[in-house]
Amino acid sequence: MASSSGSRKYDVFLSFRGEDTRKSYVDHLYKALSDQLIHTYKDDQTLPRGDSIGPSLLMAIEESQIAVVVFSENYADSSWCLDELVHIMKCRDERGLIVIPIFYKVDPSDVRKLKGQFGTGFAKPKRDKSIIKEELWKKVIVDASNISGWEPSHIANGHEAAGIKSIVDTILEKLFSFDEDADVDEDLVGMGTRLQYLESLLDINSSGVHMVGIWGVGGIGKTTLAYCAYEKFSHHFQAHCFIDQIREESTKHDGLKKVQEKILSALLKTNVNVQSVEEGKKMIRRRLRRSNILIVLDDVDQDDQIEALAGSYEWFGDGSRIIITTRDEHLLHRDKVQISHASLLSDDEAIQLFNRHAMQKDKPLIEDYDTLSQRVISYADGLPLALKVLGSLLRGKDKKVWESVLEKMKNIPNPTIMEKLKISYDGLEPNERELFLDIACFLRGDHVDGVKEIFEACGFYPDTGIQVLREKALITISEYGTFEMHDLVQEMGHYIVRGLHPKNPEKHSRVWKEEEIVEMCSGDSARENNEIEAISFFCSDKTVLRFGDKSLGFFKLVSNMKKLRLLIVKGVRFHDEDVEGDRFHDEDVEGPCFLSNELQYISYNNYPGSPFPADFQPMKLVVLTLRYTLQKELWQDYKRLPQLKKLTIEYSKKLVSTPNFDGFPCLEYLKLHHCDSLEEIHPSLGNCNSLVNLFVNKCKKLRNFPTIVCMKNLEILEIIKCQALVKFPEIQASMDSLKKLIMKNVGIEVLPASSIGYYCTNLIFLKLTDCEKLRRIEGNFHASKHLEKLKIKNKHKLEKLPNDLFSVCVCNLKRLDLSDCKLEDGEIPCSVGELFNLIKLDLSGNNFSRLHFSLLKLTRLKALNLSDCNKLLTFPELPSNVDLFLGYNSDSLESMGDFYKNCKSLSLVFLAESNDVSGAEGLLQCMLHVCLSLSLSLSLSLSLSLPPFYLFGIWHI
């Protein structure tokens, strides 16, 4: 039975006759084996001085995987060589030793038959020779010579060096086949599929030079994977080297130069000195460009390292492979570099790796080992580094220690793991570090768009910074667009913030833990704090109960944070009826007496009834979001906030007035939502020239909208569910930037179409729906030459629409919806039939009996909806390109007629079962004709691998 390769001490045992080959052929063979890192036993090189050669040599044979027997002319002259051969062949039979014979300057037939010079040597008298031993010698000589072997004179036309290379390559192949069958080493847990994928990228047998990068977070196993590949494939190359710790080595004096020297010395097998990095580049290119080599560059963290060590594919010979491991994906964004993303271990792999480090052989498991180990597995979350460190830490410990360590990890992470992970953080720029710490502390799980808004407000340049964090494997973005990171990477961020004061949050740059904030509120909150720059507080129901009469402690705490840039308060709505008696929810409670003027971002739920402090003058504030505030006004008098870009006030039921917008010269976004007591918006809003988006929703008491005097940058205006607003906003100046105007469920009675068209010449989308008091539309949209979508939907009867509401000037209108307007015969403008670019027309829910204008000029029309027109007697003749027609619930329909006769692509028709009228057969024939015509095109498209066109059918609803 063959023993595993892991128990063998030597790769190769050399058996030879010293006087024939020691200083010639065997010497060259030994060097070639050693150059390939094949551990070879050669008696004059390996035996310790004074050791007994017999037993040591026999043991060396037993501890080898392969025995190379070099038969030479005088081999059989030595009883020592013959006894050695006997033991070799015995190990072949009993231990699975691989035997490779080499016939050096002897004919295999002479060896087998003991003829020629080889036979003469065998016949010479020998010490301790007996008939039995002689027969045994003859047998093993014959058995060994019958094994397929090598004749150097017949390899590579007798060129010795080339012949030795072929033999060494064969030995390497056999050794690696052993490795593939051997037991998996503890460091190789989970490497099978990962190595297989890496092998596919390396494509060893293909030509050309390939560079492959292994990328992932620290401790995930990049180096282990790279070394596995190195061990498995290095024998394919003329020369190879594994250069580790490049990041660390490069920081030393002449670091890169010394790394270049290591590479050149290892590959050229001689000591190489380099005078400068530039000279090193030239030497690598000059000396290696014709060589087939394998280089592993481990732990690269800077572009200049790759430039100095593997700057171009042209530096290396055909078939060469370069493997780079890094924590920074950006470094691998080079021409033709393929990337292998190092992945976390699965649960089964994690358990296996942890057990290898935590279990002790021949010792029983501690009580509840499975349960406790599962807690470690969950904590490590597939990170090999954590599994190894914690497994080693817990090995041999009793249950009490395990429980203590696991409890400690909740608050104090293992420093070995943290420092290893922190290497990635240390490589960040200051701005990127701020981004990472904010995400780790309180923005993990938040949507990218909202987080970017925070970072932009804080001046952190998020687009570049977020990309860097992703490339360094510190964060990911989920399929839902939220920020995610490994639990231990997040813990590393917390570890950095806590720094030298893990138990004193008042000395941290960021505070976010509910229990810590509550504790700070309960302590001495009167002290000034210049350390905390960001606070995120989620105040749960449990916290409200714990606060009790100490609710004012939070306001005092915030009042003393002098360097605060970020203030986020989320949680329950304190002023709900069920908790209305609590002092914290009293609208008369005074809020913070001071707020930092360094604030750049505020998002505050449940701010008390008092205005912001009088001396609050946040010149850097960019975003202000208030929800469920009890304030009647945000602040007294006038405030200038020169950097404010976004103001959101939602569910502020007590708010009666807005600030003076003259103080916000950079305001781009304003949202007033569910401000139930708000009756008017400050008139200065009409002069807010910087405003881009304006949303006023569910302000049920709002009566007047400011006159628009100067809003030339406004792009979106949305007013929804403001029933008390009876007049459309007066426009006195151009609004050329306005693209989208939506008014839904407002109290206006008249829509001034001419005014809108005149001042809003670039309007694209106008939506006016569910305005119960709307009675008429004045003027027309002639000036709205860019209008593409118009939707007017009203449950109550409109007066007749102006005949000139549209004209050919409205040439871009593509979608028109006049549904549910209760329009009767003659009340739909004839100009609708002249809207040549119209694609979709919805006239459903009206009271006309027939259209009194033709649709045939609408050659681009694709969809027509005439559903729920209960008085409709006949369908209008459709233009040629209509695909979809809806006509269900047309209860008065007398005849279907041949309205479809011009249609070339009618593929979907919705009709109700009540449409039991004549003409359906012709419609079906028309659609079947379309179906057959397009089926031919469909068949052709399938044969040409083109996408299919349509589905067909008549639907009865």
C-alpha cells in the first residue's frame, strides 16, 4: 500500500555508481532536480557526517516517492549498489515506490541479460556474496531493467542537457500527480474549485503571455490560492519564482530595487545586482523576454510595483504566466489582465477549516462543541483568517474559556484579525477613510443614492471614493443598490473609531450605538465635546421607555458637540397619540440650546416644538431633512444658509410657515409633504432662481402658491393633494427649464394653457388629474412645441375643450390622455387628428358616440384606448400602424364595421364579451393575415438568430 506523499521526506532518491557518474551525469541530473525545487537524496550531498551509511540510506529509500536508478557500466560491480537496488525494488512492491531506470552508456539488453561490460562487473567477486544473494541480485536487475526507462544517448539526439530536462519534466509530472491524490492540507481547505477556476484563467497550455490577478479582502486566502497554483504549475516553466510581501518590502529603502533583484536572481539562478529601478526594468525585459517563466507577485498594493516588476507583456517569453495578488482591484484594470475574485468559504468549508485549527488529536471535544463552534463560524462569516486565528486561540481551552471569548468578541474584536484587515484601510486616502468609516458605523444597508447625498454634503467626493472602496474589497453594492460589507470589515471600522478609548465614546469621532448614546445622555452631558464629528441615533420604543425624565439629556449632549458635521436622528414618532403625555413629546419642550455651525448634513425625526437656536448659523449646511417635527416655524427671523441645496420637511403637522428662501441662494431641491397646518409658502420662493425640483404634497390647508417671478432653473414642479389651492400658480417670467409639471387632486378651477405654453416653452410632460373643481381650460398649447406627454384626467365634467387647444405647432406630442373627462360629441378638439407624432391616444371613459374627426393622418399611432365609452356607437377607422386597440365596455356599440381595414400590424385587441356585434369575423381574418405574414418573418428571424417580433391574439375580457 502506498503511503501518502505528505509522509515522504524526499521527492527523489538517486541510486548510482559513484566512480562512473558522481561528477558527471548524476551531478548534472542532481542540479537540474534541485533547480526545480525537487528534494533529492544523493548520498554524498545529504548524509550527515559520521552517520552510518547503511541504515540511513535504507531509510532514505523508504522516505522517498521516486527512486531513479542510474545503470552504468560498473553499477553491478558494487555490492552496495546491488543491495540498494534490492531495497528499492522491495519498497516498490510493498510501499508503492516509483522506480525510473536510466541506462547511462549501457544497453538495456546488456543489463537485463548481464552481458557486456555491465555483465563483467556483476561477475567480479564481492564481499558477502552468496548463491542466494546472487540470485536475488539477478532478479532485481532483471525486474528493474524491464521497467520503461530512459537512454540518454537516444534522447534529444544525445544532447545531455536536453535529455536531463526531459527526465526532470517527467519526474515533475509524477510528483504532481501524487500531490493531486494526496490528502488536502489544512491550508488548502476549499481551494479545489477556486484553483480550478484560476487554472482556467491561466490556460497553461496556450501560447502568449497571460497575467491573472487574484483580488479580495485581506485574510480571504489570496496568497494560499496563488501558492497552490504555483506549486501545481511551476514545473511547466523554464524558471519560476514566488515573491511574497511585496507591499511591505517596497516600503523599505531601495525596496522595489531589491524585489527586482530577487526576481532576476531566482529566475536566472545566479546572484544579480540592480543599480536602480529603471535599470531593473531593462534587465527584466532583456533577460526574460525569451524565457518561458512563472512569476507570482504577492500582496501588491501600488501601480508602480507592477510597473517595476511586470510592466509589459513584452518583457516575458511566449507561454509565460504572471500571477498578481492584491486587495485593490483597480491595480488589475490593465490591458488583458484577467481577474479571479477570491471568494469566502462556504459553511461546510468554514467548519472544516475551523475544526483543523480548533480540534486536538486524541483529545475529546469540549461540551457543546458543535453549538459553540457554530457561533464562531457565524462570526467569521467564511473568512479563512478569522477561522484560523480563532481556532488556534480556542484550541485546548475548556467550555468556560470558549464562552468568555465569544462574549468578548461582541464588543472587543480580536486584534490579530483587525490589524490584518486594517492594512486595506491604511492604504486609503484621508477622504476615502472618512467614507469607509461613515459606512461602517451607520450607513451599511442604506441605499447608494441616499448615502451619496450625505457624502456630497460633507465634501467627500463619493463617486471616486466609493469606487476605490469597492476595488479594495472593503464594500460591495447589493443587487438592491444598498451598501454591504463583511461583518468583520465593519467591525474593523468600529475598531478604528474606538481607537485608544474603546470604552469612552465621548472620545470617538463617531457615535452610533443606542446604548452608548443613552449612557452618555445619563452622564455628565454638560461638558464641551470637540471629538465627535458625526452622530447617528436610532431611537427605538425601548429607548423611549429608558429615557424617561432624562429625555432632555440628548438635547444637552448634542448642544455640546461643537465639531459636529453630521446629525442623523431616526426612530419612533414621539408625538403619536399613545405617548402624547411623555415630556419628550411635548411641543413646548425646548430642543438643543446650541447646534454646531460645522453641520453639513441634518436628518432629524421628531424635533421638538421649539425653533432652532437663534445663534445657529450653519454656513456649511447642504442638506436639511425634518420629519415629524413639532415646530411651527423652523427658526425665528431671517437666516442665511449659503450652501443649502436640499430642504425636506415631511409630516410636520404643526408647521404654519416656511423660512424666507432669500437666504438659500443655492437651494436646488424643496419638498413639503404632509404639512397639515401650512397655509402659505413664503413669497420669496417665487424668486428662488436656483431651484431645480419642487414638490408640494398633501398640504391640505395651503391656499396660495407664491407668484413665480424668477424660477428659470426649475425642471420639475409637482403639486399633489392640496385641495385648498384654488388658483394655478401665477407665472410672470420665463420658465424655460421646466420639463415636468404635475398637478393632482388640487382645487384649481381653470388651467391657463396659454400661460403655461408661453412661459414654459420647453415643457415635456404635463399631467393634470383628479382635480374635482377643474371646469375649463383656457387658451391653447400652441407655444408648447416640445410637449411630448399630456394627461388630463378628471372625474367631473369639463367644459368643451377649445378647438384650437392643439395645433400642428405641437409637433412633438407623442402621448395624449384625455380619459375620464366626460367629453361628449364635438367636445374633443379636431386638432387631435393633426398630431402626426402621436404614438398613444387614450380617450377612454368619455361620453361621445363617435369621433367627429379622422385618425388616419396619425400614421405613427401604435395604441388607441376607447374603453368604457358607453355611448360609442362605432369604432373609428384606424391608421395603418396601430398595434394595440382597446374597446371593451362599449355597451352601445352597434356595429364593429371594418375599422381595422388599414391596419398592417394589429396584433392585440381587447374586447368585452358584451361586444356581441357583427364584424368580428373580418377582424379575426385581418389579424390572422398579420400573424401569417409576420410568422414568415419570424421563421426567417429564427433562422438568422434574430429576435422574434410579436405575440398575437384576440382577447375577450
